[in-house]
Amino acid sequence: MLPPSAQGHTDAAGAAQARAARAITLAPHITELVFAAGAGERIVGTVSSSDFPPKAKSIPRIGDGINVNVEKTLALRPDVVIAWLPSGAAQTLAPSLSRLGLPLLYSRPQALDDIPGQVRRFGQLFSTEAAALPAAKALEERIASLRAGHAGARTVSVFIEVGASPLYTIGADPLLNDALQSCAGVNIYADTAIAAPQISAESVLVKQPQVVIAPASGSTRVDEVRERWAALGLPAALKGHVYGIDPDAFFRPGPRLVDAAQELCSYLDMAR
């Protein structure tokens, strides 16, 4: 479970109501968490980016997470709307939901352990504990195994490339930095003030990361990143320590981030 400040002030209203039967999710990771809790069939509307699991593709769309159709949303008669942040679609819907007495909840995992916590939370919300509790326990065991397997391991410095032109990276993102720490990795830009800072190639070369992670699911893209950094003389690239991870699994704070963390740990082990 998240602290109240992260969950949103309307969670108390949602908890006081009867278990929800009809939900609208305003972020793809929330859709994935609800499915993991065994309640995917309760989602009656979602955003255009909700594409996993495959069954999610058949759910009616009410917007893109930033812009949302209020009339269409209300016509779906939700018992609850679940958002990531109190901006964009959530901000647009909040007045109408408040007027109708419909709870607006928030789901924003800040650490790997929050992911099984959210699965358990949604199992309770939708009365699907029979599926949610074992799913949450399995995730917790995998996270604990990662941490135990890398306790005392030599630290590996990591650069996460988000975009090449211009060049962006991951900075003060508590969840992704926690995923790195689970396998004794450290983000070379973790001490920046923002979550996704724009940086220069020169600063990466100065920091000398031992591993480069590229959000990519295909080998061609990873090869391009490796060749570009090798041409600049980055030792990690010259040694072949440039690896790709499916960006949807890596950047969405849902159950697949645990899969991505396991993959990340295997790459750091190779670099060691």
C-alpha cells in the first residue's frame, strides 16, 4: 500500500463504499495491476495506451490519459476511477466525479515493494483476493530473491538512455532507482533534481558508467546504441555492456517491472 499522500485524498471515500464492480483506469500500469489482481473484467473503460495484457486491448477507450471524454466516461457508469497523477485526465474528471460522489483513487508505486502492495490493494477493492493475494505473494518473493541474491555484490554504475536526440536519462526516479538497487546497481544520475533530465554525451563520458541500458525490445536498436557510444569511446560500449529492456515493462510501474528488474540484474551480473 502507498502512503495516503500518494494514494490521494479520495481513497477514504472509496474504502467506505461497497466493493467496486465497474472501474475506469487512467494509466496503462493501473490496468496491468488490476488484471494482476484478477479484476481485469471489472475495467469498463481505459486510456489508449493500455495495451497489456492482450485482453486490455478490447476495453473501451475514454481518452489518452491527458485528454479525456467526460461524457463517455460517465456513460460507462463507473464505481471508481483510478489515476496515476492528479493532473491530465484525472484533473479533468475530478469535478464531475466529486459531484456524483464517485471515488477517484491514485496508484503511484514508489518502490518495487509497492507493486505487490497495489495488487493486494486492488484485490481488496474488487473482492478478488483469491487471485490477488497469491499473485502479490509471488511478486514479493521474486523481489526478495533478487535482493538477497545481490546482497553484498559489487556495485555497478549504470546509465539509462531514454532518448538520443536530444539525450535524456532517468534521474531522481525512486522506483527505477530502487529496481537498480535491488541488484546492486547505481544510477549515475540518481542525484539530479528531476526524474528525466536532459544531459550531454560529454557528461556521460566523464561519469564512465559500467553499463548502458537502452529502452529497446529489438537487437537492432540496441546495436545502434552500442555503436554510437563505442564511436564516442565509452568503455562500457567498447566492452559490449550495452543492453536493451522492453520500455513498456521497464517504465510502467506495474507487475512487469519485476520481470524487467530480473533482466536488469542479469545484465549487471554479466558486467561484473
